[in-house]
Amino acid sequence: MKRPALLIALLLVLLGVTNYLTYETARSRVPPEAPVYPPPPPYEGPRDPLVREKLAWWQDLKFGLMMHWGPYSQWGVVESWSICSEDEPWCRRPTNDYVQYVKDYENLQTTFNPVAFDPDRWAEAAAYAGMRYVVFTTKHHDGFSMFDTRHTDYRITGEETPFSSHPRANVTREIFDAFRARDFGIGVYFSKPDWHHDDYWAPDWATPDRNVNYDTAKYPERWQRFNDFTYNQLEELMTGYGPVDILWLDGGWVRPRSTITSDVAAWCKSPYEQDVDMARIATMARGHQPGLIIVDRTVAGPYEDYRTPEQHVPEEPLDFPWETCMTMASSWSYNPDDAYKPTRTLIHYLVDIVSKGGNYLLNIGPSPEGDYHPDAYRRLREIGDWMQVNSEAIYGTNPIAPYQDGPFRFTAREDGTVYGIFLAEEDQATMPAEVALHGIRLAPESTLTLLGTDQPLSWETDGPGVRIQIPDALQRTPPADHAWVFKGTLE
């Protein structure tokens, strides 16, 4: 009788151990809970009076040009991202051999020779379009420097780059000089991450994603070398390229971990600290460029003087300075087969953004030869044709409630002048016989006109708005395509 009892007891012990091990194994497979990050803090705004003054000046410019350009334009691929091994649509490669692909990508330096480079033509076309500032990619995430830096040979003026012998090889200086000669504000785009630098993506380890690939706390000397490299390159740009108005820093995953918020947590996945000491950078940069606007993108705090919604327009006006950055085609960088947005769409974006208090930074990717696609020149010319008639409703204006009403968007000036901008439907070449503005009341003595004409329009108060009659001649031949601007005086 004792032996069966002993066996039963032993079986019960073994069953308990098995259940415990099963439980522990299952528990070990449950991923740890993701950290909970706070929401983004409110906009702080600059304290330096020179920066506040420069920011107000920039807000009146309204319309700017961005350019993504580098050796990657030879392949027509998305800038930099194809050498990032994340599983994202913009990181796709036409091969499964990642190591060879990166070698071939970096070898593009040896064939980059944009002999058609003529920044004066770019500046002239942008000026006609009504653009008033430029932001150029001096260095993107791949680390190729489009300026004459002393700190890396991976640059457009490096010996391995055939264009280095060209008299205009320092393209950043040439671009800034050409645009500054036409009174453009000057913006330096610079990527904080550098995927070519051995102290960011260290060759000792694999590069699983966009982030630094080693523990910066474990190797502080290595991370300090990278910080010094970043600082030194930025000091070159702040001292060797004339007056600079904007320092536009991209790569928002390079930031102190303490600044990660819920809106960026999805791509700020690194467990390692990536603090590049923005206080040191800002002090240096503004020491050389007093009043410099700094845009440390997505890192809310003292070094994000304005915010940059990308590829979209906010639904409502925002209560801080902002700029929509958007591609003219579908890609930031050059693709010979890319489709460019219709002129009507681009004009409507400009109007919608300005009516909400923002700026519009429109990107064009130059070709590997150093020119724009013909469609880009065509869009700039057609936008310019519209701006020749209607720019008064854009520059130096402020948003005014109700901001929009059906096809109308509204802007105003401090003197009481108000503009109602009618966004025409696709293929709408003629104006309606009558339009109504709701939520806008004009002064009884106001003269209402259509920009591009001197003819006063008949109007009458209609409840909380006004009703306007359009003469037959203007209906048939409006003064501009795509959008029409009514000008009056507020009550």
C-alpha cells in the first residue's frame, strides 16, 4: 500500500513542476509592455528677441523652395532610405543582397557629375513663382555632404567625385549665393543622423534600423566623436556660406530619450541615448548667425522655433508658427518618371496653408545632371502667372475667422483689408454669376474688387455675409486660372 501512495505523490510533484515550467516558458514569450510616453508638450517659442523678429519676418514670406539632391538622384530612388534595413515601404531595394547594395550605393559618389548645374536658372524660376526662401539639403541621412567639408571625404568636393574638379563644385555655396542674390531667405537642411559615419553606424555591429547601432553609454568616447563631427560640420555651414536664416535639422530620432513623446514613439525605438547636445550647437550657430531660426524637427522644446507637418495640411489653423513641407512630385528626390502635382492643386495648397497661418515649403528634386524636370519648370511658371495677379492676398497676410467657407479661403491685413480666395473646381474656366461669402461682413462704404481688374463689383449684405454679382465679361474671362481673389474692407 505504501508504494502506490509514494508513486502518486511523485507524479503530483512532477505534474506541478511541469505546469510551473510551462507557465514560466509561456510568460517569457509575452513581450514586455511598451513604455508609455507623454503627449507632446505645448509650443514654447523662442525667447531671444532677435529670433522672434526673424521668425515674424519668415512668417510673412509664406512660400519657399526645398531641394533634396545627392548622388542617389542617379538611381531615381528615395533619398538615403534604401540603405536603411527597416521593413518599411520607403526602404525597399531591388535586390536581396543588402551588403552589396550599400557598397554600390556609396559608390555612386564616383559617378556623380551634374555638369548641367545652374543654380541661377533655379533661382530665377523660383523667384518668378513667388517663392521667397530656400531650404537645401546640405547633407541627408546617407551622410554624403553636398558642401566642401574638411571632416569627411564622402562629399561632392571629394577626390572620388568627378564633379569635384568643376569650378562650381561647392554646390551649397553656389545655390545660396544664387538665391541670396534674388533676396531669398537661406535655409540649411542638415541631417543629425549620418549613416556613413563610423561613429553612428559603427562597422563593428549590424545596422538593424535608422538608429545608432551601439550603446552610447557603453562607448561614450565614440559617441562624443560623432557629436564633435556633427558640431564641426554645422560650424562650417554657419561660417563659410554667408548669412543664414534657418537651420532645418532633420532626423528627429536623434534626440535625448527624455524628449520622446507619444507622437514619435513609433519610430524612436532605440534604447540608446542619442543626445547631440543641441544647447552647444545652438549657442555656436547663433553666435555666428544672430537671430537664426532653428528647426529641430519633432523635438518639441527650445530648439523647435517652428513646426513642420510633412506632406499634409492641418485641418484647422494652428496656434504656433508652422510650415507644411511637401513634394511637387510624389518623391522628395528625383525620379525621371515621377508624376508632378497639377498646378491647380499646388495653388490650392498654397492658399489653404496661408489661410490657416502657415508657410508652404514646396520640394523639387534636381536631376543627376543638375537640372529640374521640365514639368517642374512648367509648374513654377504657371504658379508664377497666378502670383503675378494675386500675391497681394498671400504675402504679409494673417488668417481670419471663419478661415474657409465652401470654396472660399480668407486672409486679411492689419489695416482691415480682407481677401476671399475662391478655389475653382477642376476644369472650371469661368466664374459663376453670383457668389456668397458667409461669416465675413464688409464695411458699408467698402469697394469690392477682383484682383487683376479695376472694376468695382456690385455687392450687398446677406445676413452674416455678403453676396457678390459678377459681370458677364469677368465670368467669361477671369483674371487668373485656378483661383480668384475678391478684395474688400472689413466692417
